[in-house]
Amino acid sequence: MTDSHRTDAFTGLKALVTGGACGIGRATAALLSARGADVAVLDRDITAVDEPLRGYAADVTDDAAVRTAVTAAISDLGGLDVLVNNAGIGAQGTVADNDDSEWRHVLDVNVVGMVRTTRAALPALRASDHAAIVNTCSVAATAGLPRRALYAASKGAVQALTLAMAADHVREGIRVNCVNPGTVDTPWIGRLLDAADDPAAERAALEARQPTGRLVSADEVAGAIVYLASPLSSGTTGTTLAVDGGMQGLRPRPAGR
């Protein structure tokens, strides 16, 4: 029986989702909760976090704040079994378009932010019988996308980090995997489209580069994250799961040819 047919797969388990107040993180937190988990959300702004989710405010670039929030969440949850490292930011441009400060900031959020939350959560995860970490990566880690140099570099690091973490912690019973979404219909993409000269044309271009002809939904990415986090996936670690509408691996012929 697959996890999609088990609505109780996470009953009794405790989960923490970073960047869980909106987009992919919010969809993931909601799905984990629906599957039976007790879920804590860590985000800079938790005003939109509603019960039964638990909200904890922290910026993943602030190590002290992360440690305080993660410690409080674990205490309130009574332990931790699942960590979803989802907090991240986007960036546009070639290597010539972002200065050193922007490179440091994006890498600090997207890569070192995962290190901070994982480091704070490790003691509790080591005590779990079903420990799993899922990192949100991107198709940008494996496919060359125009004007995404900084973002791609950060997500390439996340994919490599996932493999290293999986190797480091497999003997401790902690599984580590990542999901590689394509272009997802999230608030960040919405802001990118709003800033475009021709939002409709830009959206059409983003949709066209995915073989399915549409953007991926946050719920679809959440489904992949929850699959990897589930105790029913206990044989899976060090894996990258693409949720990209075929963007990485498919090369379909143009329509009508």
C-alpha cells in the first residue's frame, strides 16, 4: 500500500517545516498535518500560521534565533521525527548581475540556513525511530537555466549537501533526501511575473519550458516531500526526486511535429 493511500502514515510523528508560512512550505505543513503529524512551522513571519500548526518565528540566517526556535518547537512537540528544510529565496541574473553581498546573502539563506536548522535539530532526530530530513532543492541544480547563476549555484550546493548529509547520518538512522521542483506557482513566481514587462508572455514562456505545459503546483511538490518523509519510504535515502513537469529529463518534439 502506497503512502498516497495511507492517511495515517504520520500519526504520532513530529515534524518541523522551515519557510512553512507560504508556498511549498505551507502546502507541506498542511499535508503533514492532514496525514496525522504534529507540525511546527518556522518562518520569519508566522502571522498566517493557523492551528493545528504551531508557529515559531526565526530568520534562518540568525543562528541564535534558529537554535531558540527549533529548541522551543521540539520541546512543545515532545520530540522530532521529520525536518523539512524548505526556507529559501530566489535570485535572477548572470554572474555579472549580482554583487558579492547578494551572493553571500542568497547562499546564507539557501545553503547555510539548512545547515543551521539541521544542526539544531540533529539531537532530537537521533532519538527518533523514524527520522527523515527532506531538503527543497530545484531543477536549477541539474539544468542550465538562463539568468539563474546565483540561484543555481545555491541549489547545486543543496543537492551536494543532501548527499553528504545522507552519508554522514545513515548509520544514525536519519534519512536525507531532496526534491527538485521545476517552476512552481508560488508567491515568488507571482512577484517575478508582476515585475515583467509582459506578465502574460513571461508566464507563457515559463509554462512552455516544462513538457507538461504548465507550472508545477505547491501541492504537487508537497506530495513529493511527504512521500520522502514518510516511514513508508524508510528504504530511501540520498535520493533526488524531480517534480518538474519533465523539465530535466524529457525532450519532446514541438507540437505538430
